[in-house]
Amino acid sequence: MFDKDFFGRAFAERVQKFSRDHGEAHLRVEVVTLSGERHDTLQIKAIETGTRLYTHDDRLVFLPYSQIAFIDVSILRDHRVEAFRPSTSSE
């Protein structure tokens, strides 16, 4: 079960270590509820009764700790193709 102490210490330390272990990689953090709802999270604030999630889609979500199923932390990779470049020759 998640609680304020987990998000205040253990989680932050594990996320920082995971990022360092992967060359200071940028991370993606998703909080998943018991009902399967996924929150792509920018920031997590721990309070006594739950968490406040600031999401990528500009939402502020409150989740009681009892509603959090798991947290998915992964490396954020840029899979975009190289940008189009116009030809510099006259051909």
C-alpha cells in the first residue's frame, strides 16, 4: 500500500537512481488506478490522505492512496524522425 512516506522518500530516491543509472535519462511516470485509469504525471505531491498529480494534459488530479494500483516509470525516448531538409543544390 502506498502512503505519504513512500512518495516523500522512497519513491523520489528510486526515481532519481533509475534516471542516474540510465545516463540522466528523462523519465515518464504514469500512476495507474485500481480501475485501470492511467495518469501521465509531471509532478506528484504527497499529502496525508493521498496524492496530487499534475498531468501532461494540464489536469490536477487527487488520488487517495488506496486507489493507486501501481506506478509505471520508464525512460522517455524521442522516436521522431529527422526533420525534412530542403535540397541546397540546384538539381
